[in-house]
Amino acid sequence: MSIRQTAEYASLTLEETLRLLATSAGGLQESQAASRISEYGYNEIAEQKYSAVKDFFSRFWAPMPWLLELTIVLSLVLGRLLDAGIIIVLLIINVALGYSNSSRSQKALKILRKRLATDAKVLRDGEWKSAERTTIVPGDVIHIGLGEVVPADLKVIRGELMLDQSALTGESLPVHLHESDVVYSGTTVTQGESVCVVLNTGEATSYGATARLVGEAQPASHQTEIMLGIARYSLYFSLIALVVTFTYAFIVSSTEMTRILELAIMFLMGSIPVALPAVLAVVESVVSLELARKGAIVTRLDSVEDAASIDVACIDKTGTITQNKLSIVDVLPFDGHSKEQVVQAAALASQESSKDLLDHLAIDYARSLAAHLDSYEQAEFIPFAPSLKRSEATIRHKDTHFRVMKGAPQIVFDLCSPAPKTAIQINNKLDELSRKGYRTLAVAMSDSDRPENLNFIGLLVIADPIRPDSKAVIEKLRSMGVRPLMLTGDHLSIAKEIAHQASVGDRIVRLADAKDALDLDSPHVLDYDGFAEIYPEDKYQIVKVLQSEGHMVGMTGDGVNDAPALKQAEMGIAVQGATDVAKASASVVLTEGGVGVIAETIMTSRKVYQRMLSWVLNKVSKTVQVVGLLTLGFIWLQDLVISLIGMVLIIFSNDFLTISLARDNVTSSPSPSIWSIKKITLTGLAVGLLLVVQGGITILVGRVYFMMDIDTLRSFVTITLIFTSQFRVLIVRERKRFWSSMPGKELIVTIIGTLTAFSAIAILGIIIPPLSPQVVLFSLVFSSLFMVVLVDPVKYSIARRCHL
């Protein structure tokens, strides 16, 4: 038996298909089905084995944990149990935060598997039987009907169907299928019933291919790359300083090895962003709550930072730009009839108890216009059927009776035989609407007491209308420096019309016609404004190609067909009403209608970027300051100018207490925010080197003016660095001069509280040797003046040159 991809069967006749599948219209024998299960597997999406324990412990094996683990080992060697304990706690927090977001792929795949786990009606051994859908095999003959989710890729043997394929292909309008047409797994039967032969099952189906792409999609964590890059630069600086001090210690000095190891530990503690996981967790939780109030639930926290850099937004048409809800958007009367008559006749040719979507559209629209239907009675009703392509009714009204009909325009047209002039008008209008991608329903009504004399009275124009805010959101995205790109599986004519209405652009093409778009050597995706008639793997591939060109990509969608691209994008947004699979794959899920919150999400993420940039600049400059000062002090005094416990206090005051930056007042940038490690490092280096000079002055004042011993001097240097760290936050939080914006209330309270608390610790001699109130006051004033008078102008000048 020869199994092919589902798309290949579309061009084959039913006889050719049955021959290739080694089956017949009478179905398989049970023995054949059992044999094929062993050959092709069950009709399910294979579950990847996932070990929670392995996942948890694997997170201890990475560059950032290695540095922390090395510091822990050195601390234990020196007997610094408190220091080692603190770093162990930080390491576990780091691992736990990463582990908490590790099950996203499994969640999406479980939802996909669940949709296949029901029964199906299968023809085996010449009898119709109920069997689990997981046991369906290629070559089986099955029956599907109204309301069922198609369990596999099929080809129609007999019968007619109306299918909703929007969740899988993106087509907004139901599709009418006949004998020999292909039916795709995961679609829903909205009308009719059919006997079909199974073409492919499980992961070989179109639905399974989507599931496989969801599993394969692995969006790069740009946040992790940036933070590791910054940690790497900080570590390079520390290693250079360590080599210098080691060389000096062995050649010039006679320092004990324990002192050198303590110095190495403090270099590592000073360079590693040990508080980064906690800071990120707080920043992300703050922004998650903020976005939740705006109708967006963040499900992948690191996407919040990545969204700030998004410069291309791939927007799914159906359900995102449009409402994914068929509506009557216009009524076109003919031959002297009114719109009210057309709407009333269409409603009378419908039945409220019917499951037919078109019946409910007509009735609901008539009611919205306050059409009078109560005085009319249906004496006879013939429901819509794919074979008839119309519904009709005989109506009694007072002492008269007449006939009404709605259905496919050509069918109704042939039954009415309108006058030549009217026929030309009808055909011209149908051609115009067809070019624009609209679907139409024709309406006919007979003369009173002459039901055989049908008159073509008008057309109902049906479409999936755009959301009221779509055009404004598209224009706002452009003003923010984000390029919109529309992606849809819908017909080209529909895509062009929606793109025009939403101001997406005029360059909308079939992806098949734009052969150069996905050329890996020289892609031209952004030469177009959108692509129509594309498949799930196309959306996924477009996102990957854009990412390979260096673009940061946002993706919106609502269907199963969008899931792989939603997961692959830096920020995947599942709009309201999205399928469970789309929600599980996305990093942001909208809880309110409309797409306006998309722009809000990007703007909010740019604020997060500004807050994280402030924290990173503070961290880099602190690393340079601490490492530089330790090196200077060791060479100058041949001793440590900061104790290990003093280093712990500095880390706590600088890294952890500055978490209040998460709620700082910031302004989002007008264009995509791009992380530049070199520019950040240059700015942080300049600020840090100035602070090394400040530290040198502190040592000089302590030794010469205050005549301190080495232990008191360490307290003096420690408290000065702690005070400096608070004023440094006020300086680096603003890329302009520090007074350009007011800090957030929490940041102000935290800084005042830190200055007060550590002043008391220094004066009372808690943990560290005590300092006099005069010395503490000098340290406080000196730190503030140095930062404001010298550091802020230098920071402003460099930040402006680097365009931070």
C-alpha cells in the first residue's frame, strides 16, 4: 500500500485513491485494520516523554549556574558558610523560576491529542461499527455528520458537506465539499453528512503536522542571550582584574593564599548578576498584572522583554483583523423591491430551530432591523441541503399565501428567470462582489396566491467583517515603527479586500506566486504587505525566515493553524476566542475583543525595556566599581578594602533593593528598543571607572584624614559604596539628566529607607565595625555630590552618543 501526503490525493480520482490505499468503498476487514495499526501507528499525536526531575536538575548545568556554583565551592573551602548559604538560595531561586515555565510544549500537545480522543463510525467487515478514533487507519471508510470534528484526513466517497475550516486553514467562510474532495483533520462539519475514506492519520494529517510544528518551535530567548552577554563582559573584566592582582600577589606581595581566594570570591560575587532572576521575576509579575488589567494574560514571561524589540507584526486575518463571525454586511434589492422586503423574505425562508448558520444569520439580521415576522406563518418548510443549495417556505399571511426562497445565487436565478435587463444587473453585481471576496445569498418571493411565479428580489451580502479597531491599530503599529504583515489561509480576493479596509497595504499575493519570498539565500518577505492561501507550515516558516534576517517578530492568531508560528515568534498573541491550542502556544492571550491591546502590549514591553536597561546599567557600573576598587585597594594596601560580609551587604543593597525599579516611572520609546551589549557596556564602564576614582578618594580620606585602621576603613568603604549605589540608581534610571523625570514612589521610598537603615547599621556597628555619625554624614554627602556633579554629566554625554 502506498501512502502519500494528503495534498497529493486532491488531484486523484476516487478510484485511484482507493487503489493506492488498497481498500474499497466497502471498507476494511478488522484484521486489515489491526495490521495497519502496527504499520502506521494509532491515530494520535505521539507524546514526547517528559521528565520533570530531569528538567529541574538540568537547569543547574549552564553558564550562569556554573559561576554561582564555583563561588559556592570557594566559599565552602574558606569556611564562609553564611556566604555560601546565601548564594545557594539565589541559585535555587534562579532554577525554580526557569523550571516553572518549562511545560508549554507538553501543554499544547496534550490539547491536540485530546481533540482526537473520541469515537467514530467505521465500516469494517461490511458493518458499521463504533470505534475509538485512535484506531482509525488509512483505508478505513468512516461516516461523518453535522457537528463532528473530522478525526483524520479524508476523501469524500459520497454525500455533500459544509465545513468550517477557519481554525485550521484560516478560511473565514464555510467550504462546500462534494464527492472526491479532500476533508482535513480538525475541521468541523456545519452541514450535511458523508461517507469518506481515510487518507492519513495521526501526525501524518494536516492537524498532526501542525502539532509537530508546535513541538519543534523553539523561540530563542533574547533576554537570556543579552543577560549572558552582559555577564560575560562583566566576567571578562573581573578575570583581567584577577590576573593583575594574582600576578601582583605572587611577584610583589607576600599575601596569604586565603586572602587571594577571598579576593577571587568577591570578584565573582561582584561580577555575577546573582539577583537577576529575582529582578526579572518581579519586573515580569508587575507588567503581567498591568497587562491583565488591559485584557492581556502573559503566559510566557520572557516574551515581555522581547516584545520591546519587535519590528515586524505578523497578523492573522481571520479572528484577528476580522471578527471570525459571518455577518450580513449589505442588502441589495432588485426590480423595485425594498431592502426591508428582501430581509423579511430571507427570514421567512429560514427556521429558528434549524442548525443551519444561514438561517440564523437571516433571522437575527431581520430582528436587528425590527422586521415584522409575527403575523406570518410557515405552512411548509424545506430546509437547506447541500444537494438543493437553497431553503424555501410556503407562507400564510392573513388571507393570502406565497412562497419565499433563499440560496445559492445561480440556483435561485435559474428558478426565477428574471427579465433580461434585471439579469444583467444581477450578474454584474455578482461578478463585482465575487472579485472582492464576498459571499452572497439570493432571495426570491412569489406573487400573492401564485407560489409558482417566483421573483428574484435581492441579494444578501455576507462577509467576515473587520473589527472596528483594526484599522486604527494597524496605523498605530506603523507609527510605533512596527511593520504589519497580514497572513491568511483565505482566498486572495478576500485577503485583498480586508487588507484594503484595514489599511494593511495593497501588495497582497498568494505565497505560491511569491517564490522569492522565502528564499533562504535572499528572502523578500517584507517586499509584500501580506500573503493569502497559505498553510500552517508557511506561517511558521515566514516567522523563522524573518528571525533569520535579524527581525524580532510578533505573531497574532486564533486558530490551530496559527499555533506553531505563535510559539516560534518572540511574542505570540492569541486573540479572544482563540482555540485552546493557540492559547497554549502563545505567550500572550487576550481576554477582550479587538486587537487594540496588541499595541498596548508592545508599548508596555518598551517600558519594561527601559526599566531593565536602568537595572543593567546600574549592575555593569557596579561591577566595574567594585572589581576596580578591590584591585586598586589590593595593589595599594596589599589587603582587602571590602570584607566578604561587606560584599554581601553591597550586593543586597544594590542588586535586591533596586528591584523597586520594576515600578519606576518611565516613558516608552517611540521605536523598537534594541539591546546593544557594547553600548551598554561602554556606558556602564565610563560610570564605573569614575566610581573607582571615587573609591580611591574614599580610601585616601579614610587613611589620611580620618586615620582609620584596616577594619574601620573596610566599613567606611562599604558604607560609601552602599550610599553610592542608591544615588547611582537615580542617575542611571534616566538616559537624560537625572532630573528629567520623577522617580516612582516605591523607588524613592526604597532609596530613603536604604540610606536610613545602613546609616544606622554603620553608626551602631551592626555586622560591620562602627563608624562615627560624622564619618557616615561625610560619606552620604560625598557620595551624593560626586554622583550629581561628576557622574551624571558623563553618563548623559555617553548615553546620547550611544543612542541609549
